Amino acid sequence: MTKIAICYWGMTRSTKFVYKTHESNLYDVLKDNNIDYDIFMHTWETDNNIVWEKKYDNPIDYEEYKLLNPKYYEIQKQYEFLDTIIFNNYFDEELYNKYGHSHHEWIPSLIRNHLCALESQKRVYNMVLKTKEDYDYILFLRPDVKIENKFHHTILNEDFDIVISSDGHYEGYNDRFAIIPFKKAEKYSTRIDEIIDFRRNNGRIVSEKYVKFIIDKYYQNVKQTDFVMKLIRPDGQEA
């Protein structure tokens, strides 16, 4: 039987608005087609409920993760991770002061959010490794997305190095969803490890741009699937 590790990473925030779409459009599809899965989640504890540059008054509900029923769950303090990074490695303050948000530099708060998201993704991947279970695939999914349609499970019968959503790529590839054969998942899962070199050699950090860089570098057989997701903000509104 095919077995998948479903990995959630980053802030939950709006899970209460979207979790039923995960049940009906992913979990139920897997169950109906005899595909086994375990759910993993890593998230952060933080005092700031900020998405992009907007601060929301909605308090963060740290019990919200239970709606996704993870078998393995870990929450850690975000500030402890942020205290370990040297932000100048990821951001050029002089360029930002001169040009603002432009092709020269991304918004600093978004870079911090992205680094936290990537670190969360790496940590949930390591949670999977610690189980020493024999998974066939790792499926990455954000806990703040509303899934609009059924997962096309038949793509698992095809040959691929990575499958991503065909929706919403902007400057590169979006990071809302990916499914990767377990033995090929490391480079995507731990891409935070290369992001300083990327900034040094490829200019400003933007999430979609960096995902595409890693996929182009390490994955040859890339497939896209019509698995549509909408980001939902903490107040329940679509991004």
C-alpha cells in the first residue's frame, strides 16, 4: 500500500476556515483509493499575528492545529529561531532604503516570514525522518489554504521527481503544495540551507523565485497538477 507523510508547516492562523476542504479534497480522496497517510505538523508560537505587512487583531488560537488531526505535532518559539539569524545575510538594507520594494529588494518583514516558513518546513521534514517509517512520498501543504478541488491521486501512478500545483506561480513556483518521492525530498525540504548563497548570487529573495531555483537545480522531471488552493487570512478573507 502506498504511504504518504502529509507535512504541514508554518502558521496555522486560518485553519478553522479551511480544514474541512482538506478533509474532503485530500484525506477522503486518499482513503477512498486505499492510500495510507500520516499527518505531521510543525508550527511557531509568536506574539505577532502579521501576514504580509498587515497586523491582525484576531488572536492566534494555538489549539487550532487539532482540526487537522496530526499524528505528530511540534510547536516552538519563533523568536528563538529568529535570534539565530544574521539578517544582513538575507537582506540589503542600503538597496531597500534607496529603491524600496522593487526588483532590487523584497520587503524585510516578508523575508523574515519566509525564513521562518522555510525553517518550519525543514523541521517538519526532520520530524518525518525521526519516525524511521517507510513512506513512499512526502506531501507538503500549508495549513492556511482553502483547497478548491479534489486531489488527482492518479498522478501517483506517473513517474516524477516532484509534483507542484499548476496555480499561482508569480515569479517562479508557489510553495503551497508539493509532493515528492521520499528519497528525493531532502533538497526541497531543507532549501533554507542554501538561501544565503542564493541571495549572494541571485539577488533579492522572493519565495516563488527561490522555490523555482531549487526545483530547477535538483529536480528534472517536474510535473504540475490542477490542485487549486486559495490563501485565507486570519479574518477568513481570501488573500
